[in-house]
Amino acid sequence: AGFDLEKAFCVGTIEGFRPYSELTDTQPDTEPDRRTTGAAMHYTSGTTGRPKGVKRGLFEIDPSDMGELLAYLPNLFGITAHDDHVHLTVSPLYHTAVLMWTGNALHIGHTVVLMDKWTPEETLRLIQRYKVTYSHMVPTQFVRLLDLPEDVRDSYDVSSLRNMVHGAAPCPHEIKRKMIDWWGDTIQEYYAATEGGGTVITASQWLERPGSVGVAWPGSEVRIYDDQANQLPPGQIGTVYMQLMVDFEYKGDTDKTKANRIENFFTVGDLGEMDEEGFLFLRDRKADMIISGGANIYPAEIEGELINHPAVADVAVFGIPNADWGEEIKAVIELHDGFEPSDELAAEIIAWAGTRMGKFKLPRTIDFAEALPREANGKLIKRKLRDPYWEGEDRSI
């Protein structure tokens, strides 16, 4: 890759690397006169394209004063320092949110339990064994937990849980209701981005406003803009923008940085609307929206219905070319054990969906897959399914 190994250091011995001690042996034992924490450069997940480095300005904070800053995110959910908390890490640490939750937990005095590999029953076993008080999950993990037989779920004691935070992807309404029925007010949701900003909502608030991802958390603000950069009033769908909490740029991509900004607000390309009380309702990724016969169709809504069919373990919905309508709706489904792919099953699922959605939202066709392409953090890599259908077309979506 053209990397200069003269700049590569390691702890221990690795062929071609220089020992880390070369950097430290000549340094004084005393602290420098001026210390700052620097700033981590996290990368976006890359589900819609290549991951982008989010380069922030350096924090002018002494490392010994970082405790208050690191407690900020957990405090949004009522999670305080120490307080006998135990955090369960259920996803890989390369994902920004997982790394932040785990690192923050350690820095504010919480015990952290790391899973080598996530499985639903092992999650319940660890919650019971270590009396886990909180964790961070994605909706796909909720689906897998609910797929466990009821007697298996009931055999574990999860009463130690105080906060079960979820985000990173839309959660189907019925899945969330079932989790609230099971784990009660511990269920909390947030909407945020690697770039910063966000919203938060409790279980009781969600039951009053099903589908909402909450109100802007302290220090952040959310706005909805149209394509002409006009701010939209409550009840109108547009692009979601969040206020910059710390200025950033996409590493090596000034144009991308500028294109995603309106004043002091940025967007990651999600569509949504707000109600009169400031609660945000997401509709879909702007890039995923299907335009068929002039109608805007949101795949996340369709996915949220199809996942409730007893045969459906996972589902992706997207638009494919249609000469008459511009796009038509395609669904790709991963089946539960005990179901076999067939034209008859596809037709039955579409007919079932027709009892829950308008005809213009129904998939025209259904394909079956052994497993959908998801990152380890649960995010669906939809472009891997969609892109082959658009090869040779004069547009990609």
C-alpha cells in the first residue's frame, strides 16, 4: 500500500516494525508543560459508499479534566458515573458508537463485559451472570432476541437492566413494542451520526409517539430543510440537518464537507419530519427513497411491515429500473428456519402485505437470499443488493 515501514512501531517484536521503545526511551519522565487530549478521527460506516474520516478540531482540554466530557453521552440516558453499572459490549469496537459507549463506560468507572461473538442467548446469559445494567444494541439484535423461544427467554433473569439503548438503524414498530413489553422502560432510542448531534427518546415517550426518534439532546438542534435550503415547518418531509456541536471536515474531501452544510448545520442524507413539540420522525435515507410513477416511497416503512411476517427473518427493500414507472419495488428476504424459498411463498407474502399497506407500496417482486449483507454493527449494506440491477442504466437510483 506504499506505507513507509520506517514509521511503523510495535510493542513486542514484529518483522519490519521498529520497537515502540525508540519513541519513549529518550523522553523525560515528567509531564509536558502543556497537555491536550487531541481528538479521535472516527470513520463513518460506509453503508452508502466509502467510509469517510470525520476530522474534528483538537480539544483544548487537559486529559485529567476529561471525565465530565466522557460522562456527557451516558448522562443523556440517565446513566451516571460509578453507581455499580455494568456495560455489555455486544458489537465490534470498530463501530464508532460501540467504541464510544465502551470507552466512556471504562472512563467513568463502569465494569465492561466484552462479547467475543454475539449470539442472542449468550447475551441473556451474560446479562444474568454479570448483572448487566446497560448496553447498546441495534434493531437486528432485537429481532434475533425475540426469535428465541419464549421458554428460553423466560429462563434468564434480566431484572438488573436499567438502560437498553438502541440506534444505528430504523427499528420496526412491532419489534420495538415487543421489546418494551419484555424489558419495559429500559428501552431507549437515539438518532445521531459519527459527525455529531442527535436526538433521544424514552420508552414512554415513544409509546405516545410511535416511530419518533425523539427530541434534540442538550446542546444540539435539529432542523428540516427542502432541496432549496428553505427550513420547513412541522409536518413537512425534508432533509434532516443537525447542529454542529464540534466543527469537522471529511478528511481529504472539502467538497463533500461543504455540500452537506447549511449554515451551522450538517446532514448525513436522512429524510424526516418534526411535529409541533420538536419530536423527529425519520422516513428513510434520501439515497434509498424510491420514486415510482411520481410517488415518493420509503423502503424503511415497507421493511418495517414485512419483518412481521412469520417467514421473514430479515428484509431489504429498494428500487430497481422500470421502463414505465421509473422504478419498481424489489424486496430481498432472508427466511426463518423451516421456510423454503418459492414463488408461492413470495406471492403469499405480497398478499399478506397487501392487508397492511397501500397497493402502491407493495413489492412488485421478491427475491430470497441466504443472508443479507450487514455489517457486524447491524447496518444493512443495501447498495450490494441494489447496484447489480442498475448496471448499464444511465442513472444509479
